[in-house]
Amino acid sequence: MNLKDHKVAVCGAGGFIGGHIVGELMKSGVNVIRAIDVKPLDEWYQVHTSVENVEADLKDAENCDLAVRGATAVFNLAADMGGMGFIEANRALCMLSVLINTHLLLSSQQAGVSHFFFSSSACVYNADKQRTPDVIPLKESDAYPALAEDGYGWEKLFSERMCRHFEEDFGLQCRVARYHNVYGPNGTWAGGREKAPAAICRKVLEAKHSGRHEIEIWGDGHQTRSFMYIDDCVKGSRMIIESDIHEPINLGSSELITINQLVDIAESFAGIKLKRSYNLSAPKGVNGRNSDNALILDYLKWEPSTSLRQGLRKTYDWIEQQMLVAVPA
């Protein structure tokens, strides 16, 4: 399919990824008819005034009916989520996001939507395969036998199965992307929901501007991750919904890095070296996680390719601008 032939509704459009997807689709000539988010409009990360912007809680079935009305393709990026600090402290809230996907699937099927995109997460993967920093990249099959991240990961895994069965039983074409740690400008960088790249950039900037050259790192710093820049996420998401891929698929960078190395990069941007303290009791997630991109390369002949240094530089500069704007004159 080609999205230019469709009327598109983007759910979770007031969030980080959703806002970027709306903007990029519109820029490429796709008819985005509606953007929906639970947050008040003045709290959306990006607002695109040429589409219908709707403030609505998609855990409510009637709001889902309104959200997909007139659409032929739906992106579901709506979820109550954040970084590991938020996920570990709000497992029930994360689980309640299952209502969003359930109601959106029902509304889409009843409204005659042809294509449905669900943003899943690498948090669905079996924790036993992520216990050491030198983790073997996670293949899509590694989600089973199931031992997902408690709360958030289980909700995503269940919702993946819902998508599968709505396609099998009702013919709703569902595409599922397992996002691996998305970061970039116009995202959360403070307040408790931010993820590691934004949190590290903010902490390094705070140390630089305050003159207190110290930083607290959650965990021992040896945890490994891969981080995907937002432009790759947006491009991959569109390629997946337009593809003939009928199974959940990794969408993430395969560039593995430790949290200590992430700090090294941010320090190099600031031109400083910081004294590091390690909070071993703070939420830190699994010890190692990386994306195996063999399947996406096979299907699409493409994988996320923005280097961490390149993407983090743009993110660091954007966060610094936000911090300077926030400081009273």
C-alpha cells in the first residue's frame, strides 16, 4: 500500500514520536486527517495546525470511534509510558494502555479501516536473554517463551497478539514495529518520563552550566543499549505500514553502547569531564539489549543508520536550547 492513497489518523500525536510522524507524513503529501492525544493541546510536543487536532482519552471506546472516523489507515502510538524510572513505578498505568489498543482495533475494524500500525517495544523480549551487558542481539523470535518487562512489556506483548488475531479474524491489515529506545529533539527531557539519552544530555548540561562537574548515573554504567534516532524511527514506521510484513518486527539501531560510553559522548559535546557516582538502587532496566536487524534488512533492504554521535549531537543541542529558554532572564 501507499499512504498517499489513504486518509490517516495518528493516535498519540501529541507525543514525541507521534508529533514527528504527523509532520513527516504531511511534508511528504500524505493526507493526515486527524491527530489525537489525551494531553491538552498546549502540552503537545508538536502541533500541526493544518490537521484536525483532537484532545481525547483513547481508553474510552467512544473516543476511539471518533478518532478513526473517515480514516483508512491508523497509527497507534498512544500509550502511558516513559523511561525506566516511570515504567517501574507505574506498572498499572502502563497496563491500562491495553484499553487503547483494544478499543482502537475494534473501532478500526468497525469503521472499515484497511491498515493499522501498532508501536510495540523491545520491552516485550524475554528478560532471561538480557541479563548480561554483552547481550546477543534480540531476534523477533526471542519474545517467546514470554518473560516481558513487567507491566509495560506485557501490555505491548498482549496488544501484539490482539493485532495478529484482528488480522486473522477480520482482515484488518496490522503492522507491528518493536521500537528500540527512540530519542531525538522535540521529546521529553525532564520531569521523570525522559529516557536515557535525553536524561544524560540534561545532566551533563546541568553540570556544565552550574559549574558542579558531577553526574549521577543509574546503575553501574555497564548496561548496554542501542538507541534509534527519531528520523530513522519515522522512516521505518512508514516503510513497515506500507509493507507486506505480517509479523512483529524490530525497528532499532544495532549500534551497541554502554551507558558510560553514552556519558562520554555527551561530555565531549560539553567539553568537560565529570565525576561520576553510580546509584545502584535506581531503576536501570535489563543489563543488555540490542536489536537484531536481519529480518528488517531481509524485508526492506534497509535498517536505521543514524550514528549515535550524530543523533545525540542534535538532541544535546536541542535540549540546551530548551534549558536556556526555561531560565528566567
